[in-house]
Amino acid sequence: MRMCGAEAGRFPRTVRRENGVVCVDVGIPGEPRRGVLSPETLADLQNGGGTAAALWGQALRAGDYAALRAMPPADRDLTSEPVTETELCAADGQTELPITCYRTAAGAAARPALVYLHGGGFRFGSRRSAAHSTRLLAQLSGAAVFSVEYRLAPEYPFPCATRDAWCALRWVCRNAERLGIDRSHVLIGGDSAGGNLAAACARRDRNMRTGLLKGQLLVYPVLSQREPDLPGYRFSLSDYQICEEHRRWAQAEILSLKQTMDAFRLYTRTDREDLSPDASPLLDKNFAGLPPTWLFCAEFDSLTRQARAYAARLAAAGVPVCLTVYRGMAHGFMNRLGRYPQAELLHRDMAQALGQASG
């Protein structure tokens, strides 16, 4: 499957500004109804393809993560030109982190950079599981994409992965000239748990006044380790518009990740750690000075409620923020390259945002 510009244009978009947030809704081609699953998502769920949550739950209860951590990418490599892979090691005197750098041959000698943190609920995944995404992002954006192998819980609980993400970002920036990147155009990004680590790094960059980041790209990020106690925030299924025909499957997708997070501490160990802004960036007291932010979310995902609250708090603090919601999608759709057209569209949107931040 290849998506040219014309095919990407098949997706209807509506753009509005809501309390300072640029809100983009991406519709389903040929589907005027709202609250419906995309044909690909619905077929997957009906055919038993949406069993990731069950596998997660089984591994969490048994404490056996080896099989899921070793799984290869479930999607396809959609790159259409050579992308080089260079193995690197970030070291800060205490920690050595494997990093893979992806870049195309074409482009400026000193190009923009994206430090990328994979998803996997803080306990699963690797830079290899995100390889098709990071390769495609490198091709579409022309940037150098650095995919980080951070330490995983429960062997390495909070704040280990957060420290690893910060170490990787700082190392890339300190070695910008040797790595052939433009030090003034570095962004950080990640999906799900990786989005949490990216947002924590943006907060640390602001707090330490290091000025490393030009922006952050967050894909359905975990922004709070527990349901946040914030004015105006709530989680309710009634806030999701769902057509009756698809309610059974859509509701299950919305609740699956939430119920997992409610039942297990995936990264933190105590209430105090839950409330730390380094673990739950949404609970920060100050959002001023954070970098421009692009949030990419799924319609049927409990974490979209957190993303909306985060976007609102950023905008209230004067931070430029864009929130894009892909209709008909559920959590994890980024890793469906070659199966869901929205997955490739998401990567194109991320590449465009990276270009805007670097322009």
C-alpha cells in the first residue's frame, strides 16, 4: 500500500480553534456518520484482531514479559527509498543507552532531528518494535530520527525510563555536530508510554532552561498515571459519541486500556510517584514555557480525554498546541502501517508538523 498526496486528500478534515487549541478532526473516507469505527478497525475487532489488551493482561498478571518484548513489528515497512540505520550508544557516565539513527541520503548535511520514544505501556516494546514508524518518519520528514532503547518496568520502575529519555535527548543535542543534525531544530516525540516520557523531557528542558527542544510530537500519550483530579476533568463513556451498531466494540476499545491502567501500576509504585509531574505531566502546576506541541489521538481511546485536558492547559499558558483526532481509530493504530490507511496518514501528519517546527 502506498498513499500519494491525492489519496491522503481523501480524508475529510475539519479545523476549528477551541480556547486557543487548534483542533483537527480527520474523518473516515466515504463515511459521513460520526461515532463509527473505520472498516479496518471494525474488521480487526470482529475477527479477534483486537486482543492486545488480553495479551497485556495475561503478561501483567503472570509477570512474564519476554514473549511480548521479543515480538517483531506487527506492521509493514512502507518506505520507498533507502533509509540508513546507524547504531549508536548514548552514555552519561552512569547509563549506556542503545539508539538507532534513521536518515535518508537526500537532505541537508545538518538536518532537523527527532528523538523518538516507543510505546508499550512502560513494560513492553523496543526501538525495534517501532522500526517501521521511525524509518517512515525519517523518509517523509527528511529529519534524522533517533529511536531510543530505554529501560523497562517492572525491573526498572519510575523514574528510570524518564531519566533514560532525558539522557538520550541531552546526548543527541551535545553531539549534534558529529551526528550531522541542526542543534537548533531538535524535537522529541513518542507514542503512548513514549509520549509520557517525551512530555516529561519537555518539562525538564523548560525547568532547567536548557533550551534543547523546538517542539514535541505526542501520539495518544499517557499524561497521567491515574485518573487526574483536575477542575473540569472527568472520564465518562457518555462523552464519546458512538453509533449503536458499533457500540459493543468501540466501548470495549475505550475501556480496555483504562481498565488495565486502573488495575495495574505500569510504571510507578506509590501514590506519591503517581502525582509527580515527571510521571504525570498533566498534573504539573505550570505549563508556561513548554515548546509548541502537536497531539495525535484516536477517537475511541480513553487517553484522548487526558490529551484534551493537556492541550487546554498548554493553550491557557500561551503555548501553541494542535490536537488532531482520527475518527474511527482506537489506541495503537499508529502500529498498523500497511493495514490502516490512517496509520500512514498519521506519519505524514507528524512529518509535516516536524517540518513546521523546523521551518
